[in-house]
Amino acid sequence: MKEMITKDEAKSIVESHIATFPQPENDRYIVLDDSTISKEWGWVYFYTSEKWHTTGELQFAVAGNAPLIVEKHTGNLLVTGTAKSIEHYINEYEATGSPTA
């Protein structure tokens, strides 16, 4: 049986994933460590542009940056959504194994 991944390993999975996205001009996506939600089954990570995070200026805001779930037992990354609250997506995941079931 595979060992569970650590929170740091999960964050690395998320960072690798968001690094594949087209990055904002003269900016980059960063994980918001203080917003991470820890659950028994894994973590929910949030990300945004570094300039938005540091300046709060609307011109640097990111749209469509759905929170990402990383499963502790598998290391699988699952994309949630932006149309509903994160609580909705967490409840869906806990009930069905998919945040967008």
C-alpha cells in the first residue's frame, strides 16, 4: 500500500499544475498557503496571481482560478469549480469522490 503524501508534497503537485497554465503577463500564479484547507482525506489549495496577492489591485485579479483538491492517499489532483462555494465542492467530494459530481 502506498504511503500517504505530505502537505508539502501536495503543495508541490499544485505548484507543478498551476505552472503549466499560461501565466499572467509579468506575473505568476502562487499558492495561498494561509487559505489551504486541511481535511482527513487531503487538502484544498487556493491560488492567485502574485501581484493580486501583494497589491490587491483589481487589474491583477484572476478569474476562473478554481480551488484544487489533492488527495492524501493517492496524490491525485482534482479541480473544483467557481460557480458555487468551496463548501459545496468539498461536500460533493466527500459524498461522491468528485467535487463536481
